[in-house]
Amino acid sequence: LVTTAIQVGIAWAYYGKTCLLDYFHALRNLGQNAGLLEPKLDQMYSLRSFWQMLLPWPSVAFALYLASAVFVLALLYKTWRSPEPLSLRYAAFLVATVLVDPHLTTYDLVVLAPAFLLIGDWILGNRADARVGRTMWLIYLSYALPLFGPAIRDLRVQAAVPVFFLLFLVLVPGSSRRMRSQSSGPDGGFDVPE
């Protein structure tokens, strides 16, 4: 609060009252002009952009974004408090960050690089874990799907976001048992790539 007051005071002294009042008025109306300030939706990779691209009703899309973000955060809390290795919990944290960030753009996907490294290291040390095959395929898709950004513009579906969500679910304790029971095959219906 003190630093904010100092910054506003300096700006007030330098630019004057009219400029700051115009600035605060612009901030108050930011929601109406948010589309002008953001990049194209096909260059964004979060739950918010996923729902906005998929649905033509902004208020419904925003409500679904909030509900799905709260769901992801609840699962992240469960994961963080679990006895899973710290590397997997941190990877889940990074993937969840990508999912819930309302303004995550293409260049922000670098946040996933440490998650991929941590998950890859876990895979190498836990080849017998039932989640390995599924996780490997999801990492491959998570890496490749953002490369198809221009095609997504016409499809109106951000295909990478559901894959990020599935990758996150694999990292949530107990989710692999539920997913394995719903699919066929000894490793959850996926072949483990060599």
C-alpha cells in the first residue's frame, strides 16, 4: 500500500490529476476493451481461451472457465498434499499454472519445459508405473499440438488445452486408477513407446 501510494503520488505530481483520472477511468472499463488488448485466442493456451474459442456466449464461457479453474486448483491442492514425489507435484503445479492462467500465450508455454523434464525423469525411473505409457503419449502431444496454432484458428478448438488437462490428471494421485479402470489393456489402453 505504501509503495502504491508513493507511485501514484509521483505520477500525480509529474503527469497531473487529469491524466491519472483518465487512467483510472480506462482501468474501470478494461473489461469492455479486453479483446483489444489480448492476442488472438488461437495463440492462447489456457482454460479461459479454450472455452472462449469453443463457445459463442462470453458469459457462459467465462463461467465454465471459472468452474474448471477452481476444479484444477482443487485437484492441485490434493496433489500438493499427497505423498507423490516432489518432482511430480511440482510438474502438476506447472501444468495447472498453464491451465488456469487467463492470459497464457504461446511464448508462456516455456513454463511447461521444466514440467516435461521432471516428468521425463520420473518416467525413466518408474517404467513399471501404470501411468508411464499414458504420460509419455500426453507429453508428446503436449509438445506437438501448440505447433499447429494456425490450423486451430479455423477449427475453433484449442486442442492442446484438453491434452494439458489430461496430462495434469495423470499427475493427480488416484486418477490413474480411475482412468485405468475405464480403459482396456494392461497399461490403460496405451502402448508404451520404446
